Amino acid sequence: MQKLYKLTDDTKRYWEWWASEPREYLVHWGELGTQGESKTVKSGPFGSIPNSILRERDELARDGYTSVKPEDHSILMIEYPVDGMGTSADLEKRHRLEDRMNETLGWTGLGMCDGGSIGGGTMEVCCVVVDFDVAKRVIEDDLSNSEFRDYGNIYREE
């Protein structure tokens, strides 16, 4: 998998690719925070990365797309109140939310879920994102009409 971004004052775009099936690659791109577009590209006879993907990557790099270093990502926390150490139902809910955030953040070019914690009156899900403000807006919208709408806070962990 490779992810590239063009993050300027005027432009926030992503482009990524990964092996999706044997001898197939998925290329996914769009405006940061949107589902974007995708296409499937067949690999060569030995499963190597298709030249068309490598050419497209190189063209985007010349246009200013680059990878984002891990230390340049933000940590976004979604916090829920729980009673005490939480219940098994709370933990199951957290796991469903982690799966949902991996889908939501992944398909909008924003990042991924990195697990969570529970206890001491709260339950948190940790997300690693390339743009905190866009990710917060997308997450708030995604959760608004779901079983997860009862969160207490979405914040940046410093």
C-alpha cells in the first residue's frame, strides 16, 4: 500500500493503492474527506505492481503529492462516558466503532483507527488522521445517525 497527499491551502487530495486480490490492485483517490473514486488494475504475469500505477504515482509526485510522515499525523480521540470500568456491551460497541472508523477514515483518505481503551468512567477510540479538522467533521457526520451518536467528546490528543 502507498498513500500520497497533496495538502496545500487550496487543495486537500489523496491518492493510494494496494493489492486487493491476487494479481489485482485497487487505486483510490479523491478530495480529502470524501469517498472519492477507485479503479481496479490487473498486475503483470508475476503479480508485480503494474507500470500504469507506478507512472501515475510518479506523475502525482511531480505535481506535489507526497507521503505524510507518521509524526505529522494527528491523534483524534472519540470519547464516550461509561459506568466505572464499562461493561462487555460497552467493549463490543467500542470494537464495532473501531471497525466503522477504519472504514470511514480509510475510504475518505483520512487515516485509520488505532484501537481504543476503556475504564475509569470513559471509553475511547483512537484514530490516526492526516487532517484533524476534516476528520472531525467527517466523523461527526458519520456518527450523527448511528448507534454511536451518543459520544461525549471528539478531541485532539496532544
